[in-house]
Amino acid sequence: MFDSNLHIKIITKVILAFFLAVFISPLHSLAQKKEVVAEKGDGIYRLLTRHGLSISENMDSFIELNKENLGKDNSLISGIKYFLPEKNNGTETVSAERALTKTSGKTVRYEIFGENYENVEITSNELNGAIYYLMAGHGGPDPGAVGKYNQNQICEDEYAYDVTLRLARNLIQKGASVYMITRDKNDGIRDISYLKADRDEVCYPNQRIPLNQNKRLRQRTEAVNMLYKNNRNAFQRMIAVHVDSRSQGENIDVFFYHDKRSDTGKKTAKTLQKTFQDKYDEHQPGRGYKGTVSQRNLYVVKNTLPVAVYIELGNLNHYRDIQRFIIADNRQAVANWLTQGLVTDFKTNK
């Protein structure tokens, strides 16, 4: 006699076996990812380096794999097991802040630039081998200088960040490797006049920015210096972008600071200044350009290991300067001129 209940049980077991084979196996495979135990004093940088993994290529993947077991500011906890990202199998990978570009004529996607600018075409290799650490001023809980224009609040950190993003994109297009030290995951490059202020910027790779100025500057400096040490012998530059705040009657041009001990920093700053001088002579003959190069005892310039230049874009309290900032084409022009100056710097100093 046919036992229908037995037949149903057999079918059920077959279906269950199929389910386990198809759906559980990938989970089992995931569990086979290499695990390592964090030692006392370990940070993500040290752990990845010890296991032969590139920091630039694996930092974001490591954080995503282990986010539930990370401490404050993505710190590691001694004695805890962490998954290591799988080594690159030959397919090039890029993170949101760095392009590993070896050939021109391809397009790479970077979400950090925003929906309208995230696809970046690599147009040349003229900056291949150059590494830039771009540090937009302030951010997080500190908006920096604040101005007013037509009843709209103009915050230094937003406009400095927009120019810095545009500069980063330009440099990547020319084959450079770029690290955004100050980062905002959702702003992107914005073509509107009034850039809404927020507080969600982080410091590379994903550290909360402290309110205390000394801690903030030290955090950024340490991020740059750690990256610098992992790129020894490469051509490296740190560029900090700010907007100054002076009296309302003072209209200023873009000017540049360098560390007094750095002859190369001075030379790089003068190269950028000359580029701006040439551009003003070309586009506004007779206007004159008064941007200066000088040494200044600034924390990030003094303490970062790469050659550093600190840039002030203008005066956030001056009506005409603000008019320049709120026009997106002007912000792009500044980024373009900085890019041209940095190309010249690379070709003459590499």
C-alpha cells in the first residue's frame, strides 16, 4: 500500500538537502575567510601591513567586514578575532579616496564625487606615480569661518571641501593617486551656489572629527603621516585648502603658506602662485594678482611628513570674495589652476 506520509517526508528531505547545498554553502564559504587575532597596540594599518595587505586597497573592505567588532573610531580590540579581506586576484580595485591608475582611457567610479561626477575618465598618465593627500579645512563639528550672503550662511568647510573634491577629481583624471583626508560620504561635488552645512564629515579612513582643535589637527596629521610611511620613496604632497576670515574691507587673492624648513615646500608654493599669476594675466589682463607665498608656523604644515602647502582661497567676510565662492564655475576654475600648478610641480621636482 502506498504510504503518502512517507512520500512527503522523502520529498521534504530532498528539498531541505537542496536548500542546504545552495544557500548554506556560501555562508560556510564566508566563514572560511582568514581570521587573525588583534595584538596589543594593533591598529588597522599595522594589522593589514603585517599580513601583507595594501592599506589603500583593503582599508574600506576590512572596516565593512569587521564593523561589529571595531571600537571607537574603528580601533581594534586586543584579543578579538578579525576577518582579513581576500587578496586581490588580479582585478584592479579602487577605494573612494584613491585611484590606482596605470593606464589612461578608462573610467573609474568614485561615489565620493557624487551622482553627477562619480564616473571619472582617466585622460592621461602625466601624474602617474604622484600621491596627494588633500585636506579640506575644518569639518565635522567645526564649520570654520562663517559668512553671510543674501541671508544665506556661507561656511568655510563646505566651500573648501567642494574645491578640494574638484581638485581630487582632476588629479585622478591625470593618473595620480589621491587620498581625501577630510571626507563626506554624501555631499559630492555640488554645482549649486549655497552649500548646505552639515556635521557628518570624517577624517580618513572613517574617524569621527573631534571638536577640540588640537585633537582635530593631530588626527589629520597622523592620518597623513601613516599613509606617507606606507608610500615611502614615492612623490608625495599634502595640500590643505582653507578660506580665510578677515575684516570685511579686505579683498584678498589666493595665497600660499609653507613650512620654513622646507625648500621644496616653498618651491611648490611658488609654482602654484605663478600658475595663478599667469591665469589672471590671461583671463583678466590689467587686474593684477596679489596672492603671496610665505612661511608660517601652522600645525599641519609643520608636522606632516610630505611636502606641504597650505592654501587660503580668499576672505569669507568680503562681499566680492563670497561672490567668487558661490559660483560653481569659479570653484572649478580654482581647482583647475591648482591642478595645472601641481602638474608643473610634479614634472620639475619628481
